[in-house]
Amino acid sequence: MVSRRSVDGVYQCATKCRQCQPGVARHYTGRSIHGENVRMPKKSPAPAAPTDLREACVIAAQEAIAEKGVENLSLRDVARRLGVSHQAPYKHYPSRDHLLAEVMRRCFEGFAKHLDARGQFDEPKDDLAALGRQYLSYARDHALEYRLMFDTQWPESAEHPDLIRDAVHTYDILRKVLRRLHGESADMDDRVDLDALYIWSTVHGMAGVMNGNCIDKLKLKPAVLGQAIEHVIKRVELGLAGKP
């Protein structure tokens, strides 16, 4: 004989047989009391915890920028993508610019980690060459993040000190290598910054050319394209070796 244990609030048997009286709750273990499979009801997803929502907003913003461009980023669209109320993102980001600033800050943070992953070199000039290669490889492999950092109008700086801090940190990586090359004396501060601007403008220009649409129309030989980055790095090295 089939057991008729009942537990409040659980499902009745899926079959309507003589043994099961209507309206009687049954003990639920994933099967009916007769052994047939019973389909579990779908549970609604639990709402995201506050810290999860903050992170989710950044991810949704990155997706929105990739699909529609940074000019079309809005907190309303981010909320729609996450399936939350339009006001929910405002709990963590008071404005669209606050969210954009966090997205950009993370770009600089990731950029700095990429530059730091170049390894260690005894010779400053070798370190500088490796830094240039890392810069250009990041621009190639992370084109969207690169454009966000250098081709996007920044939110109001005073309201986003973390963004400024991480952006300056990436520039300081280059300064640090140049101080190894020129020495730590305060008298070399201007030389370090002038050389840093020269190097940055050169590799930044190269990154823009390599990522642009025009280069594909120039009908350059594969050998030229293959040597382009090393050629630029070598020319920078020769330029630094000359008299200031």
C-alpha cells in the first residue's frame, strides 16, 4: 500500500488515482508518492546583492559601450540590461559619468597590469623596448579599452580622483624606466618628462595607425607590416641616444 504521509505546503501527487484524495498535501521528494517524476516549479532568480549590482553595472556598461558606443551609454539602458529598476544603478553610481569613470578606471588598471607583465630587464634600454611592445600589444588586443582611455572625453576630473590616480600610474611606469636610463637626480626631471612625452606620442601614433582603417588600403608588403613595430621601437632608442 502506498504511503499517504502529508507535509503542509508541498505538492499533491501528480496523478489522480483512487489512492490520492483531492486536496490532501503530500510529502514531496522530487517524485510523487507513487514514484512518478514530478516537475519542480521554476524559482525566480534571487535579486543581486548590492556589491554584485555594483559590479554588474560595470559589466553591463562595458557591453553597452561595445555595442552602441560610449556616447549612447546611459544608466537606464544598464538597468534594462540587468533587469532591475531604473533607479537601482543610482544607488552605486549617482550619474552616467560616475559609471563611465569607473569603466575607464578599470581600463587603466588593466593597462598598467599589462605593462607590468613585460618582465624584468637589467638594461634600461631593453626594459624601455619591452614597455613599448607591451603598449602596442595592448592597443592591438584591447582596442575598445584603448579608445576609452585615450579617445573619450573624460568625466569631470575633480569628481573622480580614482580615475586620475590610475591614469597617472600608467604614465609613471614610463617615467620609472626613464629614470633608470637617465638617473634619479632631480636635475633630470625635465629630461625624463620630455622623453616620456616623445615616446608616448610616438607609440600612441603607431597604435592609432595600426588600429585604423587606412592602413589596410595602403597595400603595404607583409614584410613592412611585420617589421613596423620593431622599426618604431628602434628609432625611439636611437632618438634617445642622441644629444638632448
